[in-house]
Amino acid sequence: MRRSGISVLIVTLAVTTLAVAGCKKKPPVAFPPASGGPATPAGGGNPPPPAPVPPQPPTIIDNPPVTSTAGKDLNAMTIDDINKLENSPLKPIYFLYDSDEIDDASKKILEANASVLKQYSTWVITVEGHCDERGTAEYNLALGDRRALSAKNYLMSLGIAADRLRTVSYGKEFPFDPGHEEGAWSKNRRAHFMLVSK
């Protein structure tokens, strides 16, 4: 009798458990739409979000787009705003490794810079000499100085007064490109022009 009472109790518990489990609400099932659009869950609601797109590698642009100075009144702009222009009216020049010689391409850039300085006859600029990361700090400071002086002297030969041209060498302290290969180094071997007075 005792054994049949336990059996009845076990059967009752099992039936009750199954009944409760059967009463749980089933989650809606998504069916593909007939029109070929996104699936909608049963019972309405918002469609599920689209599957994530795998990340793509960044696109490297060798020549990033620049802001044009066309249409800008440089006389109305502040010195800082002019110096921040991506397409500055004063273009940098670049040097070969361990050289302060101005090549033909750089001469053309300096001629264009001289035209700008003649147009804006009150501008005073600083010619910054820069180097790549190779060599000692002392050597690169001296090389940067020679580069700045080369650019200054060429501008003077084009008729720009010496008192409008200052020079400074930063050596390898302020690289334009932080890379450690020739592509970066060639951008860092430069004379850069900064407006200091209008």
C-alpha cells in the first residue's frame, strides 16, 4: 500500500510537471515571406536586423583630398587658419637623403611660393628644415638648418627680401609621417613654410 501511494505520488508529479511544461508559451517562429522581403516574426513586430557585414580593411589614399584655397580671401583669414589649410598657398619642398640641394621640382615649387609672397607683400614666413629619423639628433639639426637656408636663399634669389624670411631647424623631431620606411622618410626630408606675420 505504501509502495502504491508513492507510485501514485510520482505519477501525479510527473503528470503535473508535463502539464506545466506544456503550458509554456512557445517563441514565435519566423517564416520566409512570400514576396522575398525580410523575414517577419510570427505575430508581427519588427523584422530582425540584417546580418552584420564583415569589416573591410581601410582604404589607403596616397594623395588625400585637400581643401582648396580657391575662393578664399587670404587677407581676411587669420594666420593660424592660413597655416592650417590643407592646400596651403605655400607648398613644402622635399630633399634627397642626406642632401640640402634643391632639385628642379623644388625650384618650381619655390617659384610658386615666391609669387604668393610677392602677391602678399607684407607676409613674413619661417622656413622650417626637417629630416628623417636616421642619423643623430645633432647631425639632423645641422642638416635641417642647411635645408632651411637653401630654401631661403633660393627665395631671396627670386626677389623675396631677407627680412621676410626666417629659418629654424627641427631636425628629426617633428616628422610629417611617423613611419619607419622610405615612403615616410621621403615626406619628412623637407622644408616647410609657416606664415608668422601678415
